[in-house]
Amino acid sequence: MPITSGAIRKVRADQKKAAVNLKIKRSLREAVSVMRKKPSEKQLRSVYLMADRAAKKKVIHSNKAARIKSRLSRLVVKKKKSY
């Protein structure tokens, strides 16, 4: 248990930040899963937005965001070629 007032404030702030980060991660994960099930350009834009936002807020690494976007964009390209 933290003893100093600064440590107590830090615990409170860390809990709030963890909740926000979890919400950002969940929304990204949900957007990725929807994109994998039904790939479309609209869904791809949504994933790009979520991945960039998560990387900007340092919830995920920027390289991970780039990797997610790259892999999911290939799904849209495959879908276009199949027609």
C-alpha cells in the first residue's frame, strides 16, 4: 500500500490510465476482428483510425500498428482480385 500522498495520487492516476488504455485496446481488437470476418474498405479505414490512435497514445507500439494495417490491407486486396 502506498504511504506518501504522491504515491497515493499516482496509484489513482495509474488506475484511470489503465482503464482508458484498456478501452482503446478493446476497440482496436474489436475493429480488427470485424475486419477479418468481413473485409471491406470501410472497415479498413476504421481499423487504420483505431490503430493510429492507439499508437499515438502509446497504447501499442507504432510498428505493431503498421503491422496490423499491413496485414489487414492485404485482405482487401485479395478480395478485389477474387472478383
